[in-house]
Amino acid sequence: MKSFFKYCTFTAIVLLAACTQRSADPLSGDELRSNLVGQSFKYSGRDRGSYLYWGTIDIQEDGTLNFLSPASPIQRGSWRIVGDDVCITLEIVESGKEKCVAVYRVGEDNFETSDGYTLRPL
């Protein structure tokens, strides 16, 4: 009976891990539009592995976005889709330089950026 329980536990862990792995391919430009635009997300991630960042980001249909972090006042910026990347420009972050990232699906509703940030719908 113990080995059966161990087998079931191991199987459940493997299945859970498989369900939460990110997709092998990044979202296409059309998938980015349909999954991100007009949505609000909680984001979290580490910058160069040292400082944990988190907050919310609202991606508006008109190409603007609102970026809120406990460490700074609300920031407004812009976004655009270039090929299969989403590119974001914020005045304070990255000194106003545009930053482009690929986005991967993780599970059914969550996403991960190529620079290591996780996006969860609000």
C-alpha cells in the first residue's frame, strides 16, 4: 500500500509540473493581442537576480499602459507589438528606453516574459 501511495504522489507531482511549465514557443503577435491587450496583470520577478519586483500593469487598447509598483508612483508608458515581441517604454524604468520581450504561456491563464517576469491576470 505504501508503494502505491508513493506512486500516486509522484504521478500527481509530475502531472502538476507538466501543467505549469511554460509553452515551448512564445506567443505570436496575434496571440499577444488577444491575451494581453485590454487586460490587467499582477507581475513579479527578479531584476538581475537580486531585487524582487512586483506590482500591477494595465495594458490599454490604445497603446498606453499604467505600471504600478510599491517602490514608485504610478507610471504611464506605451506598448507596441513588434513581430512576436511586446515592447514597453516607461519614462523611469530603463531610462525611457524601449524594452522588447517574448511572452510564453504558463498553464492556462498565466504568462512569463523572456526576461523572467510572471504575469497573472487580476
